[in-house]
Amino acid sequence: MLDWDRAFHGSYMLHGHIHSLPAEGGAAGLPAPADRSNGGFGLRGYNEWNRVHGVRRYDVGVDANGYAPVSAEQIVAFFPDDAAWREMHGIRM
């Protein structure tokens, strides 16, 4: 979901169950396509793609995060701060 209520008001979309993988590394034996074909679902780099493109959407599933939980603080720190995010989207305040 690329759009949600309050998407351009500083909110974050947290979700799981898409079985994405980290951009690099990951567990041995898991499929690891190097691109984002098929919309990135089930492939590497989903969270990183979102960060680079200023989409505050994050897969909290453990397979996307080294098989460990991720805290809210880690997720917020992962994305550009509010000023940089507004600049990415041309939002003036």
C-alpha cells in the first residue's frame, strides 16, 4: 500500500507478511533475487527502497529484519528525519 490516511502528514505504515528480505545479506538458503521485480514483494531491498524514496512504509516481519524484532525507535531512525522527508516530497511548512 503506497498511500494511506495521513501518509503525507508524518505517519508510518508498519506491516508484515510480505516475506521481504534485507537489501544485502540474509539467511543462507533463502531465495534472494537481486531486484525489485514483481513490486518488490518477497524480494530483497523492500525497506531500503521505501527509505530511499521517502515512503514511510516498513515491513516489520522478522524475515526482513535479520530474524529479529525491530523497535519503533529503530524504525523511526531508519527513515530520513522530518525535515529531510518534507524536502524529498516538496512539502513546505
